[in-house]
Amino acid sequence: MPPEALLEWYVELGADEAIGEGATDWFATAAAAAAAPVAPAAPADAGGTAAAPAVSAPVSAPSIVQARPQPAPSGAVPATDGAARAARSLTDLRAALEGLEGFALKVTATNLVFGEGVEAPDVMFIGEAPGADEDRQGRPFVGASGRLLDRMMQSIGLDRTENAYITNILPWRPPGNREPTAAEIAVCLPFIRRHIALVRPRVVVPVGGTAAKTLLDQRQGIMRLRGRRFEFTDPDLEQPLPAVPLFHPAFLLRSAGQKALAWRDLLTIKQIIQ
């Protein structure tokens, strides 16, 4: 297999970054372990009891690249509600996220992906988490699914530079693009709720099932939630905001037959903002 094709295959599997400067010869490691001397069984004493076996000195394995700093245990999640509520601007909120300690995703992600767009927009689109392209660039929805989302927005007169805002529930990419855990969502939820209150959109659009269920406190999947009008409420908002869940563009890239439903949902959003 050509090296370029092998690298593309690794990226598709989620192995899109190196953790060391040099390669590790795992065959040499295995050979060293196999060659380790085994202590012979100790003979039994006069009473028939086997003596304690002699312990051989450990065999030094070949050096391995230095590991990344270990994050806090999964059960030790930081309390974030107070830090989020204390933010008085988007700049404050970003600083609070950058200063968050003890959160494992900060260790594995490359960049904080905060948000992009204008304040007081017509629509605020909120996805699940950054992908590989977003993690590298530090911007939300910039890969293939982001380009599709841009076209979807343009079809109803929206643009992230003029009248829309885009962000995610999680501002850091989960390794390998896996789904966020319940603990990770719980840490980030106060921040995204404060994010909505500071941006002050006219309509909230959760993009994808995870975002819809998290923001609207629903248990149904996106197939049942999409296109329906809900209300997003928060103590920091003067009144509830209309919310319309939308298929994630990544899903539409895999399931082109659902684009007709997505277009219908976009028209629902357009009717609300008009």
C-alpha cells in the first residue's frame, strides 16, 4: 500500500496525530519480553511446603516515547456552573473555557473550538463537537459537513459572517470523533447555555441528535425531533427561544435521501425568523 493511502486510512480510523517524534519497534519489545529468564520452581522443604520462588531482576524494555500528561480520572470532573455564569461577555466565556482545569478532552484536543458568527443573530446553530478539521483550524464546521451547512444556511438567506452564529456543545474534539460521554456533556452544558444567553439569537437550531437531546432535554432521536418547534429556556434569558432541531450535515452526506426533509426543516426555520 502506498504511504499516502496508508496515512489516509489511519486518518479515517481516527489516528490523525502523532504522540512522539520517533517510531517504536514493537517487535523488539516483544522479543525482549519473550527472552526474559524464567525463575525455576523452588524445591519443597522437609515439611512438604514449597519455598518462595526466587524473583529475577526485571528486564529493561526498549525506551518508549514519552506519554502525554495524564488527565484527571473520569469521575473527577470540574464544577463549571459558577465559572460559566460569571462570564459577562463572549471574551470572558472563552477565557473561562481556556482556564478550565482537570478536563480530559483538553489534553487530547489540538485547539479550543469556541464559536464563529455575529452576536444577536437570526439563528444560532449548535452541533455536537468539533471534528478533525475543526480541531486543526480551531473553527466550527469547516470540513465537508461545514461546507454543506454553509450551503444550507445560504438557501434561506443566512451567513455566518452576517446573521448567523455557529458553535458546538463541546468546544474540544473527542479522540477519534467518538460520541461525547454523559460526563463530558455535563461539564460543558453550563458553558453552552451561557453561550446562548450571551449571543442572544432569535432562533436556536440544535444540529444533530446529541445537540437536540442535550439542549431540549429530550430522549427521542433526531428522526422524531427534527423539524418540530420547541422552546429553549434558561434563567439568563428574558423569554424562551424557539428551537428547531435539524439533521447534522455529516448525516446528510451519508444519507442524501433525507435532504428533502432537511429542506422542509430549513423552511420552518425561515418562517420563524420572518
